[in-house]
Amino acid sequence: MKKRERSPEDLGSQWLNAMCDVLIGGALAGVTTTLALLLCAVLVSAGVMPVGAMYGAVLAVCVLGAIVGGTFAVRRMSGPSLAVGLGVGAVLFLLLLTAGSIAFEGASVANGGAGILCACLCGGAIPGLLARKPKKKRRR
């Protein structure tokens, strides 16, 4: 059988759909991270969790949010899943960086930003690595 050639419009729409899925996954990761951080703040206020453990909790919450958003985006995509997961992690990091810059005027990436970047990217890469599509069986 003759394969159907893809037109440039089809490739452009696929790219646009992929970027929309990455952005929606990043937004979902941001919402998940914000809600989990709110829960951590309530636990610190109640005295259940010590204040010194908050940085570790922030890193864990960033990984959790990136996993949730990455899983959503990877399931909707039919392309390279690792790139989609890393894209969601990058979007989450940029959302957190923007929120930190708005809330704190003197905020910089040097104040723990490298750990948060690694947590976001690693959390996004986990669904990308685990969502490997099964190989199609060859017809004989």
C-alpha cells in the first residue's frame, strides 16, 4: 500500500496540538503543586511538620506536580513522550519562577532554584520514561 504523505499543514497542527498539551499539563502541574504546597503550609502552621523540613517538602511537591501534569500530557500525545514530560517540567518551573518573582521582588534562581529546576524536570521525565509505547507486532 502507498503511504499517505503528510502535508506541512498537518505537521504544523500536530506541533500546535503537542504544545497545547504541554501547556495544559504544565498548568495542571502548577495547580497540583500549589494545592500541595498549601497543604504543607497548613501542616507547618498546625505544628505537625517542622519548618526545617519545608525545603524538602517543596522539592517533593514539585516532583509530584510534574508527575501529575506529565502523565496527563504524555497520555494525550502520540509523539516523543520524554520530550513532552520534560516540557511539562520546564513549564512548571517557569510558572513557579514567575509566581516567586511576582510575590518576592528580590527573588533569584540562586536561592534554591537549581534544586527546584531539577525536581521539576525529573518529575516530568518520569512519566515520559514510563509511558513507552508497546512495539507493534510485525505481520508475516
